[in-house]
Amino acid sequence: MKWPNESDEYRRARDDLLKLEIDLRRSEEAVAMQRRALPPGGEPPQDYVFDSADGPMWPLWPMLDRTPDGRGTDFEPLLEY
């Protein structure tokens, strides 16, 4: 593809950049595939809270036995304190 009035030098530079961008995207996808293939990590040793600019926030974690009726829910979203 060539745009009107572009120089050959510009086209070569754009084509080189496109090749690098394609390689980068392929590398990013390869890393993502490896990340998805990781085995499950360990459980945190205790409950924890994230510190944020807006104050403490709880992470996603299984909420079994954390509701008054003891049934819990599968997951509780991040909650602001």
C-alpha cells in the first residue's frame, strides 16, 4: 500500500516498522500463552488487603464461610473499606 506523495524512504521505514509491530504482537501473544499455561499458584497464607490511593481494598477471594449463613459465595469483588 502506498499513500499519495509518500517517498520511497518513508515507505521503507513504515514497512520496517510494520514488521517490528507484527513481531511485537506475536511475542506478546506468546508470553500471554505461557502465562495462561502456568500451574495454579499457592494460596496466600492469610487474608490481606491492598493499599490504594483511595484507602484499603480487598482482593478477589473465595468467600466461603464468610457470610452470616455460612454458605458464602463463589467470589466477592474488590470492596472498598
